[in-house]
Amino acid sequence: MRRRRREGNVFSMSFLDCMSCGFGAVILFFMIINAQVKETTENDPSNLMAETRMLEEEILEGRKNLVLARNTLEQVETEQETAEGEIARILALIEELRAELAEYDEDSLAKIERVEQLQSDIELLEEEVKRLLALREEQENQGTRLREFKGEGDRQYLTGLKLGGQRTLVLVDRSASMLDSTIVNIIRRRNMSDAEKLRAVKWRQVVATVDWLTSQFQPGSEFQIYMFNNEAQPVIRGSDGTWLKADDASQLNEAIRVLRRTVPENGTNMRAAYAIADSLTPRPDNIILLVDGLPTLGESTSARNMISGRERVNLHRRAIRELPNGVPVNILLYPMEGDTDAAILYWTLAYATQGSFMSVSRDWP
């Protein structure tokens, strides 16, 4: 018996079930998404708007601050340019004032130097006038004088100065301090020309004193004149270590001429000066020291910029050890500003050696 052929059906129950399930799943997925979108949409957007407005306000405030910062920067730059211009003007004014002050200082210094020069010239002329007015000859002891000294009458004498002895040694300080009695003027004159230094009143007074001393030497006696600063040397060249005859007036006159042409300079080495007194043979009977202060140099001849008062006292005490024993030292002191110990120590030296001490007045001899 022939079997009946069965017809196939594509839309079977199983297929429909699968399609239904898939469609249902799609519907379910769509509903879930729709619910979430609705929930998100239904949220209150006021918070977001507030944040938006806040951000907008901050942006606006930032723009305002930026504009203010730009304006402030421009103002600062303008002020800086103004300040730089003012600084440049002030600097130019300072330079102008400095130049004017320098010119004024130079002019003032020149005026001071001119006034000092005029005063020195006046003093020199006054001295010459006084000497011309005092030309009368000495009466009693004119015959015993080896050379003439023209002074001012009674000012030719020195009370207590011992000028006797067969051999007289004269030590003359020619250091830079002999230019003046004050430190300021010493420094000023030290930087002047040699001609101006020779015109210093103090140095001319020292030379005049030596001139007076040489006129008091006794006939038949001997003498020697040494000048010293950082070193000691005889006034008359070639006479080192020898005694000269006081009867020879030409040698006395030559010694005074040399002193008048000698420029005071450098420091004071008293040790070198005293060593001369100890080296002469035979030794001197009398020492006359013309000095204005304590020594500033010791054994070494190198000058120092600064030296204390205590060091100068120590130099003096070491220097006097070079003096020969038993020889009187007669001291003529020309006081200098600030050297307060000099008078006491030199008086002590004169007293210990049975010599004499005198502080010379400005108008002697």
C-alpha cells in the first residue's frame, strides 16, 4: 500500500514560539530603556541651570579681573617708565652736583693754598724787615763772635742753654713733621713742591736757630752738624766722622746754606742720630738736639703708615741707649700737635744728662 506523502509546514509551532519569545524580549528591552529615559527626563533641571548660571558668573568675573589686571599692568608699566625717567633725571642732577662740588673744592683748596702762600710771604717779609731794622752791632762781645747773627735784640739769648765745650755736636731733625706744627698742615705741605716746603715757617725757624747757635761757638772750638730723618748724614758733605774748626767761618756759612736748601721729608730715626754722637772720636763735650717730637722709626729705615704713641715712647727709650755716657744733651723742642709725651720725655733726658731743655717759642730767634 502506497504511503501518503506528508506536506511540510514552515510555520510550525516551534518556530512561532521562538518568534514570540524574541519579539517579547525586544518589547521588554524597549520598555526598560523607555522607563530609564523617562526617569532621566523627568528629573528637575533647576540644579543644572543653577550650576550653569554660576559658571557663567565665574566666567564673567574672570573676564572682569582679566580686564582689571590688564589695566593695572598698563598702569604699572606707565609708572615704571615715569620712575625710570625720574631716576635718570636725579642721577644726572647728582652728577652735575658732584662736578660742581669738585670744582668748588678745587677752587676752595686753591684759595686756601694762595692765602697760606701769601701769609708765608708776609711773614718772610716781616722777618726781613725786622732784621733790617735791627742792624746795630753788638758792643761788648762782638770781637769774640766768629760770625754775625742778625736777630731781634733781646730775643737772641736763651736762658740756661749750655753752649760751652771744646767740641759741640748739633743734631737737626729734618723729618717731614718739621714742615708745620699741625698734622693736617704737615700732610698738606708734604704734597707740595720742594720750593713750598722750603718756605715752611717752622723749618725756616729751625734753620734760623742753627744760624744763631753757630754764631755762639767759641774761638778755637770744634763743631759738627748732622741732620737726620730716616737716616743721619752730615750737613757738610765729606765731613762724616770728623770735627770741623769753628774758626773757619766759611764752613759755618756753608752749613747754613746747605740747611736752607734741604727739604724736610720722611720719618724720624733718633737711634741713627744718637749713634753719630757715640761714633765721633773724640766724643763730643756738648750735644744740642733740635727736634719736634718722638721718633717714628727704629732700627729699620722703612716708613710705616701708622704708629701708636706707646710704640713711639718705646722707640725713644731704645734710642737713648746709643748716647755716650757723661755728655750733656741740650734739647730745643718745637712742639707738634698730638705728641704730648715728647716734652716730658725730652725734659727727663736733658735732666738725666745734666743738659738743658727748652720749648722754642714761635718768634725766636
